[in-house]
Amino acid sequence: MKKVIFVALLTAIAALFIFPLALTVTNSFMSEGEITANYAALTGGDDTIADAGISYVKLKWIPELVTLSQYYSVLIQKPQFLFLFWNSALLTLPIIAGQIAVASLAAYAFSQLRFRGREPLFFLYIVTMLMPYQVTLVPNFIIADRLGLMGSYASIIFPGIFGAFGVFLLRQFMLTVPYSYIEAARADGAGHLYIFTRIVLPMCSSGLAALAILLFIDNWNMVEQPLVFLSDPHKQPLSVYLSAIGEGERGLAFAASTLYMLPLVLVALYAERYLVEGIQLTGIKG
Amino acid sequence: MRRKPLTRDSLTASMFLLPSQAGFALFFLIPFAMGAWYSLVDSPIQGSFVGLANYRELLGNAIFRHAATNTLLFTAISVPLNMLLSLVLAMLLNRSLPFRNGFRIACLIPLVVPVACVVLVWQTLFDQHGTLNGWLAAFGVAPTDWMESGAAFWVVMIVYLWKNVGYNMVLFLAGLQSIPTDYYEAASIDGAGAFRKLRSITLVYLTPTTFFVFIMSIVNSFKVFRETYLLAGSYPDSSIYMLQHYMNNMFASLDYQKLTSAAFLMAVVIVVLVFVLFRVERRISKSLG
């Protein structure tokens, strides 16, 4: 009996979490006409609404007629969406690849090597990691301005690559590699580069996956950096531009949103283990 | 946890650290030091030293003070709420239930979905002619313009909780699962009730987890700018005008002095906060043994 109550309660909570997505996805299969009629109360302005007698938007879950017309528009008629989608990929992928490469090397040093100043240096990384974007964007902005990078993707990608989060997460993971493995390899005469590439990295593959996923989530959702660094609207990633889609294109926005969140939702469904592991690593003290 | 030293491998370490440190220095440390200098002069180009005048001006600025108050208020309310809700959720999920994994995925979904993808839904709910007002009207409640009034603060709070509860839930769940079940069994034999077990076992052994949840919640509470910006633009209702809006508008107007001094103030506050938290955590961990 108690279990039934828990399941009912959790179902209600889960529904709260899922409903904005569910609404976006179902509405993306409606025709623009149906969407316009449905959301008329929002767009009509105060006077017309009073006249027409419809005052409030009712959420509508099931399309009158399931149509792919919004997807046809997004993917074929209006290629600018695809360009913005591509912009997001151009910003996100180099950050993921770059940060994994740079951070795994640094994490090896922080977790397996002894050197002077290790603790204070690591503390510095942690502090930067905990800073809100609006603080770290200021140094990023100053250097981008000096190097003439303003308006280019490099001004976002480089600070992204050298973000401290990857170093922190991978260090946490590498600390779990049993010391005896490394000791044994050292006794056999293996160098650190060999140990790093052949022993530590393969053992940390799920940590690398977790980092890739968390970076993907954060950067696919990028808002702060493009607002500061990219003035050209054609260069914006979809994570900023989606909210700027004009009235009368609401249906289109639903379809574009659905496409945009799709890769991440698939990650959540199929790589949940790594996602959970990555989050848990941020909560373990090293 | 602490290992025996391998050797003193400073040279090797510096090779491994070189790429990271070079980039870290170029994009964070050096410009931050430059920023520190900018915050003390009256103009970024051939300025003269003015001491703390920029800071005085910043602290005297009504808009800055308003934004700082809002940010503080939002963090002070959202962080405890977030922790409480996610702890309850984790405790609900910390048992064998049908569909348990499905529920856990549902809690994580908001975390992965980009804010921009669901902004349309929030707008539909909280517009003056939106669904929420429609529901309220059915009960004869007069409509509120949620985004254009003080209520916007609570709308942003709901949106923040929706997105961030899952992250803390995962952390708490891991913490709960690390508490040995025989503690509870022993307490039951001693006749402890559910509340007593919660207070004397669960909350005590969750203390280390709670500290990290607390820190991550504070960090994530600053990211709520994404929601407020995408929902309401650069100049939202004054109740949700946060420090981050202020900073962004300083970027737009290229006001180096205000920008760097505000960044420095925020950085100092965060460093002090983190330092104090780690101190407190260490002390409590020690007393736990």
C-alpha cells in the first residue's frame, strides 16, 4: 500500500518534470494554423482578445492532424535554422574535444604526480570553476579584446577549452585508479606518458564519457558567452536564437526546439549511467 | 586517500600541466590581473591611479545595489528550497520501487534540456493571457501579469527549481546509498522512530554531501541568468534584475571600470564564501571522525 502511494507521488512529480518537453514535442506536430488558433490569446493584444471573448491559452496536447510541416519548414524551407544548429555544433565540439585533451593531461599530474605547489594550484582551479560566468567572462573579454578575437568563435572556444571543470572532474576520477597498478608499471620501467595513455586513460574511459556529456549539456545550452562575444546574429548558436523567433513562427520554434533538445535527451536516456556518475564525482571530496 | 610520493616528479608534472596552465594563464589569470589594475584606474588606456574610487562609485550606484540585493535574495531563498526538495526526492527514490530508474531519468531530463527549448512553454504558462491565469480565472481569481510584476521573481524561482532539483537529487541519492543499512537496523532495535532515524543517522551522515550540494547550488543559482534573460530579455521586471544583467549591460556599454570592479567584488565574495564553507566542513567532518 505504501508503495502505491510512493509510485503515485513520484509519477506526479515526474509528470511535472516532463511536461514542458512533452508539450513542445506534441505541439511541434501541429500545423501552423492550429498553433496560431491555439495561441491566439498570447499574440492578439489586449483589445482584440476582449472582443473575441477568448482570454487564456489552453494547453493542447494532441494535434488535430499530425503533420510534419513544421519539420519540413525547419529542415528544408528555412535553412537558417540548420546554420544556427551548425553554429552550436561548431562551438560545442571543439570545446569538448579540447577540454578533454588538455584536462586529462593536467588531471594526471594533479592525481598521480608529486610536485611543489600542487595543492595551491589545484585550489586556484577549483576557485575559477566555482566562479559565475559573469566573473570569468570579464578576463575572457579583456584578453579577447586585446588579441582581437571579439566576434569570433575563438573568443568562446579557447576559454571553454581551458575551463577548470574538466581538470577537477578527471582528477576525482583518476584518484580512484589503484596506486598499485601505477607502481607495478613503474617497476616494469614504464614512463609516465605510457602509464597515462595505456593504463590511466583506458581505466578512466567512463570518466571521460561523463565529462564529455556534462560539457555537451552545458555548452549546448550556452547563453552568456554568445551574448557578450558575438554581435552578429547569424553567428549565434541556436541556444540563444530560439527565444528570439518571432511571433507567427511559434510552431516552427516548437519543431526547432524539439530537434535541438533531441541529442541531449538521447544522451540522458542512453548514457544516463555516465551522466549520473559524472554528477556524483562532483560531490566526492578528493 | 593520500598516497605515498612516487618520486619528486616536478619536471614530468610540468610537461603534463603545460597545455592546461598556458591556456589557464592566458585566458584567466593574466587578464584577471589586468582587470584588477583596470578596477583601480580611471580609464583603461593611460589611466591614472584612483585607488578604490571605482569601487566606491559602484557601491554607491543604485542599480548595482538593487541587482546585488536581488541576486542575494534569490540565492538565499532558492538554495535552501532546492536542497530541501531534492533531499525529499532522493529519500523517496532511495528504496526499491517499480519504475525507479524511469523516475530518476525524469528528474534528470530538465537538467539536460537547453533553457531555450522550453522558454516557449514557460511563456505560455505565465503570460497575462497564459494558461496559469486561465486556471485561476476558473476559480474567479483575477489575472496577474506574472512576468511584468514582482511575481516574476517567483516564476524564475520555479523555473530554477524545475531545472536544478535533479542534479542535487543525484548527489543526495549517492550520499544516502553510502549510509550502511545496519545503522538503521540497529536504531530500530533500539526503538528509534522514523524521525529520530532521520535526524540522528540520515542527516548526520549526509553532512559531507550536503556541503557539496550547498556549494553546487550556489554556483548553479548564478546560472539562472539564462532563464531570466531568455524569458524576459536584457531589461526584465525590476524584481528579477540580477547582478548578471548589470554585468551584461556593462559589457554592452564597454564600461571597463564598473565591469572589472564588479567582477572583483563578486570574486572576493565567492572566494570568502567557499573558504569559510570548506573550513566549516572540515571541522564537522573531524567531529564525525
